Amino acid sequence: MKIKSAHIDGFGKWHDQDFDFSASPQVIFGSNEAGKTTLATFIRSILFGFANAKGKNRYQQYKPRATSTYGGSILVEDHGTLYRIRRTAGKGGGLVTVTDMDGHRFGEDKLAKMLANVDQDLYQAVFSFNQEKLANIKDLNPDEVHHQLKQVGAVGSRQWDQLIASLVKRGDELYKPRGRKPQLNRHLDEYRRLTQQVAQANRKYDQYVAANRDQQRQKAAVQKWQQEETDLTAQVNRLDQLSRLWPIYDAWKKGQPQAAMNNGVAPDDVEQVNQLRGQFNGLTAQLGTLRDESARLQKDVTQFDQDELADYHQHRYDYQRLQTALLQLQSRDDQYHQQQGRIEQLFAERNRLQRRYGHQLPKPLSEQETVTLQSLLGDYPVSATRNRRMSAWLLGLGAALFILGMFGHHGVVMLMGLIVLAATGAWLYKANNEASRSTNHQQASLQRFGRLHGLTNFPVSEWLPMQADLYRVAELDQQIANSQATADEIKTRLAELQRRLTGKASGQTPAELSQHFNDWLSGRASDYQEWQRVTRQLENSQQREAAVRAQQDKITDQLKQIYRRAQTSSADDFDRLVSQQAGQQARRITTSAYGQQLTAADKAALARFDSEESLRGRQQRLAHHLTEVRAHLHGAREQIQRDQFTIKNLAADGTPDELAQRQASLKAKIIQEAQQWMSYQLAIQWIDRALSLASVDRYPAVIKAAEKNFAILTGGHYQKIALTTKEVRVLDDQQEWYAVGELSTGTAEQLFVALRLGFISVMSDRLRLPIIIDDGFVNFDHQRRQRVIELLNALAVRNQVLYFTANDQARKLPGVLDLDRE
């Protein structure tokens, strides 16, 4: 892939800006804050997506302040085909489209294929680096170099890495050598605790058996005492009940006579009257509430301006049409004001043309008039020139003949020369006279033409050339007139609408009038809706009030019918009759109450006692026996609790059998989890080994290319690079090894560049992505900076190189893109 150009709609400080990357390598120069990092970040963002707003990423979004447009596009060449990759604001890194030169559109799948499925992290790790990454060279980890090599060297390695990460996560969830939370770690700890608990439970087993036997004996005793307590409690309670019934029984035995009850009001009628009266009182309260509600709603209705509501209801569609007309007029007025800048330009151009000629400009000539002017200006010069050429030729011929005849003594030839000279002179004289007359005639015709068309104030030579300006002035006058007509039309229409809306809305502009009228119309619509709502509520309240009155009338008729059945004439008479009947009923109940409160069993039980004293004596003896039984029951229950406490302490962690069973189950689970963990580890090792084998043939080539690059950059001072299991080391020309941490900052950074460029050069048969270097050689001296430029030139044969720098020396390089001049 090669980036041909970029267009930024809006990104950081750049907006509506184009950049061309035709040089190879392409050097982009810019001083501090010139926008180098912004441009480099834009290219990576188009390829891999915009940064999100989380954490520090919000400073990597580069959202523009001068425009609302965010994003842009780059033109790339991939396998001989040009594509336009465009990305704009949207979810998930922005909306991306890929379009070829035939207009075929593709999505993110096409872009991923063009990038050979390289993600942003891998691209940043291999193909893009800056001074910040170079500064971290001393932390370079050999594992990271191997990992990057596997990612690029093995097809689909990204998915395999994701699978490895998933397997590692699952394995860590099962077991970690020093972990406590993983499942297998917790089960192993639990197995050790169970082993200790089984040993302790075996030592306490005899005590546990004895406590269980005693508990069983106490439970049998409790059951016996509970049954006796239940029986005694029932007998004591029965005697207590009989003691309370003795006065009633005593009264009942005396045989009190019952009073007879006279005929009167039926109980159903009394109950119905009470119900109807309760309903009537409830309806009365409801009626009062409805009257208050109707009065309040009636007051609310009177607060509305009925004439105004009627006017709105009758003309609301006309008001809506006026509202539409105002919106249309406002739109035309907005368009007119938006064109004021253009009209001012037309006036300025008209004034410039007027000042150019200094006089009142006439109307432009028509096509036929232009042809006539061209004819008047074109005839004479051609004819006069032709006559001069002819006369000069004839005079030369005559003079030649005369001279030849005179020197050759040929009289005839000399005579012929004289005749030619004389004829030519006569013809020339006549032609001059005719030309003079023609010129005078032409000038007179031009004067008449100029007066007729208002051109006399201008030189004749400008009459034709100035026609283009005259046509332009006429066009400008027409556009200005059209603009003025529009303004007049808007003003007229505004005046008409102001007149029609008098008393409802006012405003000096269509927008102001439209806003005020919208406010007035919204207010009227709101009032009308509120009036309708209140009116409906009032009607509903009045209807419910009438319904309540009808229910009261119905209840009154029902009460009158009941009063007539009771042979009473009013509610008071009915109440007196019911009161008399209630007294008779109370007396009857009093005479029969005692007999009704005693059952046949109660009477039989009470009959076994001679007196109330004998009844109470029997009750006291049983109560004392019950107290003794409850004391025995309480003692047995306390012993059971003591036995339970002993058993609980002895079997706090379970019985030996239970603990052994739990231990066996846990052991089986541990074996299963260990097998699962081992399967994860074997899968991880198998996948990692497969990926390593896929890229192992490239590893020596990468190191060899890096050693060559490092030797070039350091002038041959360092010639060998070794990646051990713990660190990266280099060998100098004195055959001494140095770790990266022992190198100077500049040399360490050159080692990083050598490794990175060696990696890219070896992998270029698989990946040819653009290389982005953002101010990566700040700590290089001049000589080594020149050497790294030579390496970039060699690398640019296969991979495109975009080198961003603030070094002034870079301005001398061919094809440099100077951001300070953009």
C-alpha cells in the first residue's frame, strides 16, 4: 500500500487542506506546532479509526475548533489500483468507506484486507515510531520482538494470539502457583483443611456417640411430659371456662321467664331504611362537592374571552395559512440577506467598470450593430494598404524599364517605362483622391454611428473592445434590479401581512413578525384547548349533579313506601316505632341469654359439681400438678440443649463419615480441574510452538538485516546483535558485549531504528505498509542522521516512508513537504 495524497476536512488545526505525498521517501518538514504530529495522527486515524473519548484518548481525538466537520480521506494505491479511503465521525472509530476509481464502494472488510489484517497496535509496534518510543529503547524486551515476528510471520496469528490469551485466562481462573482466588487453589486449600478435620473427628467420635444416646433418652422423656402437659392444660382450661360460666348457669337454673314480643316493623325494613338513609347522606355530601366543583368550573369559564375564542375557532385555518405565508416570507428574506454580500460585490464591480471609462456608459450594441461597426472600422485600412503595395510595384517596374532602355539605347523599352510611370502616377493620384473621399465618408459614418449609440465620449478604437464590459454592466444592472425587485416585493408583502395582523402581532422584519405571530397563535391555541377542557369538565360535573339528584329522589320514594308498610306517616314516627320494638327485643334477649350461652356439654359438666367452691378446688389441684409437669419438661429440654451443644462442638466440621465423603468428592473434583488446567497449558504450548515455527525462518534474516543497519548507522562501531532470554545485547568492534542500558541514548535509539527497519525490510515480501516516523532522530548527530536517511531511501524502494521532522537540514532534501508554507 502507498499513500498518494490526503485531504483533511477537519482534524486538529487542519481543515479543508490537501497534502501530496509523491516523493520517495516523503519528508514532511515543520517547525514546532506546525501540525506534523496532527497530520501523522490523521493518517493513522483514517487507517485504523479515531480515538475514543476515554481517559487520555480524549487528547488524541484532534476534534477541530474552527469547523464542525470531522475527518477526511486519503488516496492510496494497492496492488496497482487506486482507492479513496474516507472516514468521518461516528461510532466505533468513525464511519469508513473505501471507493475505487470506478465508483465501487466497499466497507471496513476491504480496508482490513488492504492492511493484511494488521491492527493498530501491531502497526504502531512495527511501522510507526516517534521520539517517545525511541526514548523507551532501554526497556526493549526480546519477548516483544519475538511476539511481533510471530504476528506478522504466521497467517492468522492474531486470532491464534486471541485464543492463547483466552486459554491463559481460563487456566488462571483454575490455578495459579501463588494464587488464592482461582478455583483449583481454593479446592486444594479446602482439601488440606478436610484432611485435618477428619483426623480430629476420629479422636472425638466416642464422646459424640455418648452425647447422641443421652439426647435420645431426653427426647423420649420430653415427649412423655409434653403429652401429660397437654392433657392437664386442657383440663385446667376447661375448669377455668366452667368457673366463668357458673354465674350464668346459676341464673339459668333459676328459670327466668321470657317476655313476649309484640308484632312491629320487620327487621329487613329497618335494615333497608338504615341503608337507604346512609346512601342518601352520602349522595348529599357528593352533591355538595359537585356543586362546589361546578361553581369553580363556571368561574374558570367566565375568565376566558369568549369573543377572542370564537374568532380563533372561526378563523384558525386562515391563521395557519398566514403562519405559512410568514414562514415563506421569512425564508425569502433570509435568502435575500444571504445574497447581500453578492449584491455588494456586483455594485463594486459595476463601479469599477464605470470608473474605468469615466463617462456614462451606453447600452451594449446588438449583434447586428456590432457587425455594422466592424464593417465601418475594417474597409479603409485594407483598401489603402492594397493600393500602396500596387503603386510601389508599378513604379518600380516603370523605373526599371526606363533605366534599361536608357542604358541599352532601346527607345521602345524606355518609352514603355515612361508610359508605365505616367500611368502609375495617374492611377495613384486617382486612387488617393478616392481613398480620401472614402476616408471622409467612413469618418462621417462613424460619427453618425457613435452619436446614434452614445459612443462619442470614447475613442473609436475602444468602441469594439468595450462591448464586453458594456454587456457585463448590463448584466450587473439586471441582477441589481432583480435584487431590488425582490427587496421591494418582500417589503410589500411584509406591509400587507403587518396590516392583516394588526392587533395580533407586530414586527419590523418577517422573522420578528413571524415570531410574535407564532407566540400569539400558540397562546390562542393553548387558551382554546384549555377552554374546551374546562367546558367539558363543567358539563360532566353538571351531568353528575343531575344524576345524584335523581338517585336522591329515587331513595326518597323507597323510604316513603317502607313508612307506609309500617303504618307510619313520617321518618320520626318510624324511628319511634323502631325504638319501642328494640326495647321489647332487649327484654326478650335478657330472659333467654343465659340459656343460649350454655351448651348441652356445659350444662352436663357443671351439673357434676354441687357448688362453685367444689369447682374451684378441683381446678387448683390440677393447676399445681401441671406446674410440676412443666418443671420436669423444662429440665429435660435444657439437657437436650446441652447435649446438642456438645454434639455441635464435636461435629462442627462434620462427622467422620461426612468429612470422608466430602474429602473423596473434593479429591475427584481436584483431579478433574487439574486435568482441565493441564489441557489448557498443553494447548497454549502447542499453539505458541506452531506460531514460532511459522516465523522461525525469518528470525535470522531480521537479526542479520538489523546488524547491517546498525553497522551503517554507527559507522561500523557495532557489528552484531544478540537477543537473549532476558535482554538485548550488542558487540562492538573491540569484541566487547554491551547491554542496551549501557549504551548512550543516541546509540540505543539507533539500535531500535536498526531493529525496526530490519524487521520491516525482511517482512516486506508479506507486508508493504507505509512507514510513519514522527521526529524520530532528535538525538542523532548530523552524520548518523544522514546515514539513517540513506537507509530510508533504500527502504522506500519497497515500503513508502513518511518522515516528519523539525530539522532545518531536511528542507534541503528533494521533494520535501514544508508545512510552514501550507
